[in-house]
Amino acid sequence: MGAGGAGEAQYELYTFGRNNFGQLGLGDITNRSSPVQVGALTTWLSVAAGIYHTLAIKTDGTLWTFGANNFGQLGQGDTTNRSSPVQVGALTTWLSVAAGRYYTAAIKTDGTLWTFGRNTFGQLGQGDTTDRSSPVQVGALTTWSSVAGGDQYIVAIKTDGTLWTFGHNNFGQLGLGDTTNRSSPVQVGALTTWLSVAGGRYHTAAIKTDGTLWTFGRNNKGQLGLGDITNRSSPVQVGALTTWLSVAAGFLYTAAIKTDGTLWTFGENNFGQLGQGDTTDRSSPVQVGALTTWFSVSAGGNRNAAITEE
């Protein structure tokens, strides 16, 4: 974030890493090993990354996409890749955006939920398995408050605190007590106390308003944090603590922050993604170091990124 004028914040967008489909938005397909600014604009507000595509919202409420577009995940009405940001339509009412494997989900300021891209498992929530290359509304509701993208499924919370899921469900990652795919949103239980949710490869993690942490889905590496490697198709509480603040789900692991500012991880650790100084998997939460200043965490495929408070 750069310095702005009187009361006017400026937000620059930087990307780095693999760029085989132009997902860095730099006008080419050359990989970058250091951050490079995307254009010269200072009006970027939020950003989300899919497997090979990127989405970003500006302060004016416009939505922009770039990268791979083989399933229409850029929302441009076609399947042509883009190596520079392109606006999705002309609307200025986009509020938040999430990305999964070859698809996109976004919420507008009016509380409506929209999806586009690959739909092999019904992850677009349209009641079918037909791909879409332009945004389509999920039902007619105006009560969606947050959305997260799993690998090929979507998890979302409504303003009434209910949790809804749809898409791929081969390991029970939809939390519906079975392994049946869903092509339309289905409520997870009857609770109205869900606060936040994160989708991984085949597992889901969510926090309730009482500060408890719940997980479900695939658990072959202990990514559910339940002390074993048994899959779960319904939400199960991780321990008995009521001090969980935020959670992120990666490929086969999970990272979470507590209200005391400590960072905890569990699951696969073959690349050291649990931050424990080794490559040993963990099936229960383990603290990362001794710091109590962790503020936010994000989980990638096999890597973590976290911010501390000074």
C-alpha cells in the first residue's frame, strides 16, 4: 500500500512466481522470482489466485481477471487466455472474489453470488454441470456474505450465519454426511453460528461465532487436525478450544490463528509447509514458534504466507 493524498489510500498490485498462462498480469508468460508491479494503477483493493488465473477488485468496485481461461474462468465470454488484466463486464458492484481450480466465485454489494468457469462437478451451483464463460447468478438470494473456493467445490456463508456448500464431494468435503456431488447450494446442518470458512484441496475448515474450529473432508495427512487420518463427511470439532480466530486451508494441510496471536498448523509437511523446522506430518494442531503477534495467514498449494503485527 502506497501513500495517498489527504484521506486517499493508494493500493498497488504486485505478482510473482509461475506465469505460464499470463497469470501474473504482466503482459507476457515469463516467470518472475521477485515481485513486479502490475501496471501503474494504485486503485487495487483485493486479489485472489486460482490454480492458473488471477482475479482482482479495484476500489471502484470493478472486477478484473487474467491468466488461463480454458474453461471460461476469466468471465470474459470466451476461452482465450489473458496476460494482462481485463475487466469483467462494466459493473462497479463487486465486493469480494474467490478462486478455485479453473473457476471463479464472487459476491456483489447487493449480496448476490455469481460464478463462472469449469463446472464438471456442479461447483458453479447452477443445478447442472455446464461450464460458463460469463458470470451467472447462483439462485436469486441476496443474503450471501462470504465465499471461499475449494479445489473444485465452493463453501459460502449467508448473512444469517448458515453454511452452504456445493460441487465436488468425493471425500465428504461438502460436510453433508456423504460423498455425493451437489450442483446447487445445500445447507450444512441447521446451525446459524458459522463465522468464516476456508476450502482446501479436498477438505474444509470453518470457525463458529463461539471461537470453535471445525473440519471435514479428506484427512489422509491429518489435515483435519483430529489426531488421526480418518476422513470425515460431517463437521467435527478440532479439540475443545474456543479461541480460534481465523483459518486457511492448503493442498493437504491447514493453518489457523488463535485470539492470542499464536499460529498453528497441521497436515502434510513434505515441503516444510507446517513451519516446524522439519518435514514430519502432524495430525493435531502444533504451534509455529513462540510468537504471539500473528495477524493473518494464507495457505497455498504447498506453502504458507502469514503476517505478524509489530
